[in-house]
Amino acid sequence: VSSPEELKKFVEDAGERLLVVDVRNPDASVEPGDQKSLAVAALPSDTNRPKAVSLIFDRESNSMPLPEVDPDTPIITHCGGGGRGQKAKDFLEKNGFTNVLNGGGPKETECWNEFGDK
């Protein structure tokens, strides 16, 4: 998980290009641990977190849908606490994305404060 200082600078440098990729799964039968973080921070929607998209990281296939953005787009991945956020970061980099940080998630409150409202 990146430090709050790294995330703050990353968000500032990214400006309008920032994309936040939320990899949590709302299906409690698949990822029961996500329910706690979803109660703290809802999934992105048209009215919530406008710079964020929901792209679920699947532990079984160790993959996720790729965002439809340029490979150099500044991206912050996150889950509830950082584990799948790191797997998502690694997966995106393996697929050609070059500017990715793992932001942890709502559980990492100091980090979350830097990008959670994006």
C-alpha cells in the first residue's frame, strides 16, 4: 500500500486524468469481508465518487476487467484494505498500464483520505 504522502502527490499530479479503480465485490457470498468496507464507502456510481469505476478483481481467475483508458493514465487501485488492490495493481501493470498505485482502501484511513472522495 502506498503511503498517504505518495497518494497525495499522485492525486495532485494526476489532476483530471486520475482514475480510481475499486476492485471490491458487492456479492457477500464471494467476498464476505467486503461488506464492512462497503458500509463505510459505497461502490462508485454516477452520483458517488465520479473519478472511480468498479472493476471487480476475481481471486479465482486472478484477473479483472481492464479499464478503458490510455495505458499511461494515473490509476489508484483499492479494495477494502490493500490485498486485492495490490493484486489489481500487479495485474494492470502486467497488462501494460504504467502509472498505477495501490491505495489500500477504507480500512487504511490516512490513505483513503487522500483519494476516497474521488
